[in-house]
Amino acid sequence: MKKFNDRESLAAVSALLVAVQRSIQYVRENSMEDFFQNEMLREAIFYQLFVISEKIGSVDRFFLDRYDYPWYQLTSFRKLMFNEKFDIRLEAVWQMIEKDFPNLEKTLLLMKSKEFPNRVS
């Protein structure tokens, strides 16, 4: 069993927050058509999703369990992106970021302020 500490969890939550905010920014500054046609934009967003899928595993379950969010979905990004056929439903990715990530951002901000007050990551 992996042993976590507050510092590691805070660093992971901070990295998650940056990746989520960047994803939201990319979606707000571009259209879905841009996303479909622009490989660089897709790769930038996929990179943020990869960071999210990696960093969620570095947050102590104690902290995650205190917030009502489907955290398991965040770990599935990697499987979605790197499956056998690399057949990613681009529209689903776009919709998830556009519709779900603002709530995720709020949850991470709340977690950071409540669980790690007065701590700098």
C-alpha cells in the first residue's frame, strides 16, 4: 500500500488544478471544429488529460473521499487515449471538458482551500 503525505497530495491537487484550468482555457479559446482539425490543439488537451490521469493517483484517498466527484473517471483518461485502436471520441472529450471540468475546477479549488489552508504548493 502506497503511503501518502499532505505535501504530495497538495502538489498533486495543484497540478490537477493547473491541468484542468488549461483544458478549460483551450476549450474556451477554440471551437470544437478547431479541436477536430488542429492536431496541436488536440495534443495539448490530451497532454492535460494525461497529467490529470497520472496525478489523481497521487492524491490521498482520504482527501478524495471527502468530495462528491466521480474521481474514477479521471483515471480512465489514459485508457481512453491509449487503447488498442487509439479510437478517441473527440466530441465526448470536448463535451467533458466544456461541461464537466468547471465543476471539477470548483471541487479542486474547494479541496485545496479546505484541506490545505495556508499551504503553498
